[in-house]
Amino acid sequence: MSHPPQHLQPQTATLLVVATMIGTGVFTTSGFLLRDLGSKPAVLLAWLIGGLASGCGALAYAELVAALPHNGGEYQLLKRIYHPALGFVAGVVSLVVGFAAPIAASALAFGEYLNLALGMPLLPPTLSGIVLILAASIQHAVRLETGSRLQDLFTLLKILLLLLLILGGLWSGSPECLLGDGEPSLAQAVLSPAFAVGLIYISYAYSGWNAAAYVAGEVRNPGRWLPVALLTGTLVVTALYLGVNGVFLTAAPADQLAVANERFGHVAASHLFGETGGRLLSGLIALGLVSMVGALVMTGPRVYEAMGHDYPAIAMLARRRYGGGPVLAIALQSVLALVMLLTSTFESLVSYAGLILSLFAALTVAGVFVLRRREPDLQRPYRTWGHPLTPIAFILLMAWMILHAIQERPLVVLSGGATIGLTWLIYRLVRGRGTA
């Protein structure tokens, strides 16, 4: 089995976390939350809880990937900690839910925001999304170094634009809008089942805090820099999310923002900066979504590449072009993303992805306890800060969200269960043909 070179700089790993996290969620999720909760303070609290939960998860992942620095994320970790079958299921679920679905959702939102920026439907959003997916896939398949540098540049630009948005919003917004008349109390909103379900949308918006784990085998000095990348990236994004949504929520009364749904960012910006400012921001959002799609196209195929090394039946997924990425793995992910783009709605993709990602993230974080007990002598360059409280807090929050989702979104839960069941059957077939 050949291993890819450790060519990724620490800053690239950190910016990869930021790029993967900041996509559609920060500009769309609050619209759905306002619709369901009707309380702006509750929406901000949900964003804070999501950030704290992601931080707790990142602390645990940092210990695991620093000790086991291999490409593949949950596939490699769950395979080692629990059983190869669970790792395989997590790997295929990553293909469908962790990467293809967010790529499709981000590409669809890119098309929407591009038309909003232009002020006219120049291209159907679906067509724009298809072009973006194909362009990002070709770039990362052909040349790794160029793809990494462009990814860093787009991500730094995205951070700068969000900071400018926050500063401009603080100047133009109306802080009194955060405490609107007639809204449910904070306690009522937080104790409602809708708040727990809303955290699923939040978890989707924060998904990507573990992005550096997927390229752990290609990061220089992984024992030192992977924890830094995971923690720094998550903290930066949490601060930006709170700032952006705080500004957006000062733009207008809740009833005007709640009807925006996935166009929440554009509507809020139009209230803050006028129609021209709204169009400009929509263009910046579209640019940011280019960065997110690129990050997902870069990280996801490393999972299927690692699976190809382990299972001869799918060994073609491990093939790389010289100087490029795993070509067939990238192609597989892109084709599936295009199918989802053409057949699914934005909200259904968000609910479906957020729920299953929460389940596998909780299992991975629980692996800290399992691995410490079973392999106490394993070299651990980094140990989870706040252990055992921080991983327990993460696991309990994920469990609370999933239980409420079972009650409130049974069809989404059934879809997730069907995906996992089908993946188990695929594992049985692949394993039957032998493993490496």
C-alpha cells in the first residue's frame, strides 16, 4: 500500500477546516430556525451551542488523528476503534451524506446566489451548480499543488469578506431588532422540540470542523499540527458565525426574515445595505461557496481512496494521477453529487446530511474512551482538553438531537436508516471478494 506524501502545510489544513465549514449554512440556516422558533435570541443561542459542540468534538478528534494520522477520517478511526464493518459503513455514508449531499446543496445555493448577485436569472441555478462541481473536480484531480494554493486563496478571501460584512452590519443594523415584540420567550423556544431539531440544521452548518482528519496522512508533522488545525479552524468559524448571524438578525423584524428560508442571507443584506448591497453580498456568498465546494472535493475522495487500499474489490478508487488527486474517487463523488443536485431540494439535503453526520461524529468521539481503555500505551501527541467532560457533552447533545429528530422528522430518519442498511449490504458484498 502506497501512502501519499505529506505535502500539506499546517495553514492549508487549518484553512481547509474553515473552508469546509463556511458554506451555505451560515447564510441560510437562520431563516429556517426563525420560521420554526420565532425567537431571535434562541437562534443566536443555537449558533453558540453549535459552536461549543463543534469545539468539544474537535478536541476529541484532535487526540484521535494525532495518534492515528491517516487519510480517511471516520472510516479509518471507526475501523480501528470498533470494527472494519462500521468503518466501511461510515466511509460510504461519508460519500453520500458527508460530501456528495453538501456539495450538491452548496452548488445549488451557488446558482441561486449568483443569479441574485446579477439581478437576473442568467443561468438556471442547477446548471450553474453543475459547472461549479465539474470545474472543482477537474482542478483537484489534475494538479494537487495548484488546487491547494487556490483553495487557501479563496478561503482567506472568504474570511476577509465575512469580517467586512460584520463590520458593515454593525454600522447599518438595528440592535433593537434582536428583541422583537411578540416573539416567544427564550425559555419557550429553547424547551420546544423545534429547538432540538433546529440544532440539526446548525450541525450541518458547522459540519466540516473535522475536515483536517480526512487529509491527516498528507499533513506535515501531523502529531503537532493536526490538533492546531482542528481547534483553530473551529474557533475562527464559531466567532465568524456568531458575528454574521448577529448582524443579519439586526437587519429586520423576525417575520420578514423568517420567510426568506435559503435566501436568508440575501434578504438580510438587502435590509442592511439596500438592494445594491444585497446583490453585492450575494456575489460574495457565491464566491465563498466556490471555496466550500473545492474543499469538499479535495477532502472527500481521500476517504474512498483509503477504502480502495483496504478492499481489492474497489481498489480502482485508490488510483492517483501523478501530481494529482485520486481521479476515480473524485469522479465517483462528483457523479453522485450531480445526481443529488438534480433530484433533491435544499432543505431535504440539509436535514438528511445533518442527522447522519451527527450520529457518526458521536460514535467517533466516543472512540476516545474506547481507545484509551483498550490501548493505554498508544502514543498520543495530544490529549483531549477537558476530558471526560467535553466528549461527554458532545455525545449527549448529539443524542438529544437525534431523539427529537426521530419524533419530529421520521421520514428523514427512515431515509438515514435506509442509507446505513444499504451500506451494510455493500460491505458484505465487498468483503466477500476479499480484503487487503
